[in-house]
Amino acid sequence: MGPDPAQLYAISQKALEVMRGVHDARQANRDWGDRTPVLRFIPDQDRLNLIGLSPAEVGRQLQFLLTGIAVTQVREDIRNVPIVARSAGGERLDPARLADFSLMSRDGRSIPLDQVGHSEIRLEEPIMKRRDRTPVVTIRSDINEATQPPEVSKEIKTALQPLIASLPAGYRIELGGSIEEATKANDALATIFPAMIAAMLIVVMLQVRSFSTMAMVVLTGPLGLVGVVPMLLIFHQPFGFNAILGLIGLAGILMRNTLILTEQIKENLAAGLDDYHAVIEATVQRTRPVILTALAAVLAFIPLTHSVFWGSMAYTLIGGTAVGTVLILLFLPALYAAWFRIRPTADDMHEVSHENPESRPALAAE
């Protein structure tokens, strides 16, 4: 970005050459394109003052001669067709005949165009784009399939550092593309994230009605990261906005499984089981439903893995749901017992002490 289009074009040419030299970037291009010849008429202000014409009046007369001005309309069926008055095609399409045009002064005199200025041919940008009223050139490129956009963006930024350091005042180079869009999405998500966390905690509290149980349920939410990280690494998926969105949904899935197990433990306690056996029986009773539900979710996410946009979220949910569900079944009973200080009963300890002597002679006999 910069104020002078000519200098900005030269800077963009250097940046384009740098991007083409990055190994993982291919087919780098810019949106301005190559310059094209443009015929410009430069009026002489002093002569215009003597004649009594303003540059705006000269511009309107040239527009009338070259591009035309709508003088009236003709109705054709249900449409209004404008009638445009302009000079003949042989005159207005030949740049060499521009000097033969004549302007009309305010008193009706005919004045040759070459007496009030001169024309010249310049090379200018056919399309000039602006951002915040400042000319901007956008350079894009594709990337190799085996690499991720953040990695390529980091390579490009490193390669552009010498050019960025030598930029004159008023010019700058900014990284855009998927990195810019992901940053905008993450910023938008960060604004509502506290309210979302608060709503989630309220829902969990309404379900369990206990601060300690709520804290335990929330602690099981991050267990899915154990499966997410290797899944993204194996399938070369970026950890971007979609993956973060998948992590939020994954935390809800795992905490739901935790709520199912804790509710089953409460039901077992209400049925008369002691704390120790209530935890064991709840885990045994809910293992198959939880695993089948997780398996159904994993199978449902598989078609999304072929999507360019939703692929990273699908892999996040698949890896996190599969590994996180297994960890919930193994980790939650131990966490619940440690959290609420549940110990085996005296009868259980007595049974274990009687089982051990029986196993030792058998091992000795072998």
C-alpha cells in the first residue's frame, strides 16, 4: 500500500519476484496486471483563462466528442433506450486525429484543441484498487499440497523482510489471504468466548447442582487434545479457525459423556450401592452406550474430511472424539474416586487379601 501508483507498481514487482522465489509458493500473480497505454490530454491553464474556458468545460466537451453524452431517450417496449451524441467512429478512435478536434468557447467561437493544451501517451494501470482510499496491490499465489498456509506465509514474510526494511515512508506490506481471514474470525470468536464459557458453566451447574462436580466435568473437556494433535499432524491439517471451532464442539461432546457417567453414579447411589461400587457399576453400564455414540459421531464426520473448508474441523472432531471417549472411560472413574475420596470397602479389601494367597501357590506350582 502507498500513495504513488507508479512507485507502488515498482514495489509490487519486487515483491512478486520475491514470492516467485519461495519454494512452496507457485503461480504468484497480482491483481493490477500489466500497464497499458493511455492517451491523456493536458490543458494549458493560462490559455484556457484567456479564452474563458474552465478545465471542467473542456472535459465535458471532450466527453461529448469521444465517449458521448446522452441527449434524450427513446422508449422501446418497456425499456428506455438512451440516445448518445458523439463524433464519428473514424475520428474518435484515431489518437492521431485528436488534435483536429475543436472546442466551442462561451461566445461561440471554434478553437482547435491543440491551441489549449497537448496530448501524450502514458503507461498506466488498467485497474487501480484502493483500500481506505489508498492504492493497494494484492499479490496472490497457490501453495504446494504438502504444505500449510501458515508455513508458507512465514516463509514469504521472512523472504520479504529485506524489501520491507527498504520501503520508503508511506508504503507498507501486509500479509493477507487465509491468515488475515483466520485472524478476523478468531478475533470475532474471542469477543463472544467469555459469554459462551459462562453459558456453558451455567448449563452444567443446572445439571449437576454442585460446584465440585461442575469443576470435575469441566476438567475433562481438554482430554480431546490428546487425539486432536496427532490427527492433525498425520493428515497435514492446519490448526486454524475451523480446528478451534471443532475443539469447542469437542469439549461439549466430552463433557456430555462425563455428565452421563456422573448421573449414572448418582442413580446407583440412590439405588443403595456404596460409593466404590457405584462408580464401578456406572462405568460398566455406560461404556457401551458411550462408545457406540462416539463411534456414530466419528463415522458421521468422515465425509467432511474431503471438504477443503471443513476438513480440519472434521479431523479435529474425529481424533478428539475417538481418543477422548476412551480417556473419559478410563480417567473419569479414577478422577471421581480421587475427587470425592472414595475408598474400597472393608469387604472388598478382605476379598482381595483372600484372592492373593490363592494365586501365589498356583504361580509357585508352575
